[in-house]
Amino acid sequence: MAERQVSLPRRYAAWSLDAAMVALPLLAALRGALRPRWQALGPALEALIDAVLRALLQAAPGLPSPAALAADPAVAAFVSALGAALVPTMVVFACAMGAWGAGFEAWRGATPGKRALGLRVADARGGPLAGWRHPLRQVAGLASWLTLNLGHLLAALPPRRQALHDRIAGARVEGESGALPGWARAWLWLQAALACAALAWLAMRLQAAVDASLLRLLGPP
């Protein structure tokens, strides 16, 4: 039944739909709790840029020692602030996505995102997946993420087209395998556009922070 095993783009489109449905309500509910953590990143980043530029200016025309930079308290402060912002956010999101996936797939064989793309989770023979394997598949998903997504990319390899977490749980994703519908292609293009816009915004903010740091260190021209 390999012909019913679907492509990686279709699986990603389904996952990203589910991720949006989980993330948006979570962000709205936790905005007040997470905002101070993310706001603390601004001053920490400014201090980090100051430390890096100060080291560069002092070492000119050479380069500062990586060990000296790593020992700067600003580096540790930024790493701490980044972890305080990212870790709780990612843990809450991962737990919510795991519960969402295990619950819907055990109940209806597919999450809303998968159903929208005509997909379902089955066992190796194409039958219903045993109930206990659904949470196992979600927990095993951590392995696919921790391998820098190489575990997810296994789903692109024929003939099995199983991601690492599918293989661990003895599962597979099957269903429609044709071209993506127009709305799904538009959804993927929207994500690409938003990612480009976010990178452009981040680059501008970083450049502004570097300019401000140079003014602080060197004074007005």
C-alpha cells in the first residue's frame, strides 16, 4: 500500500495547520505571562552587542579572542534571557501539540490539519493504530526534532515514507497523494512570505541595535 503513503509537503502542510490552530490560542492565553520574558531579551541583546563591539574595537586591527568573548557576562546574560523566553514557550507548545495530536488521532484517526489534507494515521498494515501508540508517536516526535529535522525528512524517502517517530511507533501516515489543493499551496506560500518578512524585520532591528551601540561606544560623529 505504498501508493497511499503521502508526500512530505502534504504532511508539512497538515502539521502547520495544526500548529497554527494550537499556537494562536496559546499565545493569546499566555501573552501576559510570556511578554516580560521576551521583553527582557531587548536589553540583554543590547548588552551583548555592546560587549562584542567593545571587544572588536579594543582588539582592532586584530580580532578578539573567542574565549574572552565567551567569558563576558553579557554573553551569559543573553543566553539566560534567551533560554528564559524560549524554553517555557517551546515546552508549553510541544505539550499542547502532543496532546492535540494524540487526542485527535486516537479519536478520529487524524488531527484537523490531517483531515483537511485527506490524511490519517494508521498502523503498518493500514489498519487503525493501537491507542497506546498515539502518545508514543507524539513523544517519539521529539527524536525527529532533536535530529535537526532529519527524522522528519525520512518521510520523504520511498518506499516507506515514514518519519522517525512513525517508525518508532509502528505507524504511518496515509491518504491522498496527489497535488496539493490550491488553498494548501497558498497556505505554504503565506508561510514563506511571513518568514521572509520576519527575517527582514529581524535584520533591520539588529542593524538598528548595532548602530545604537556604536553611538553609545564612540559618541556622536
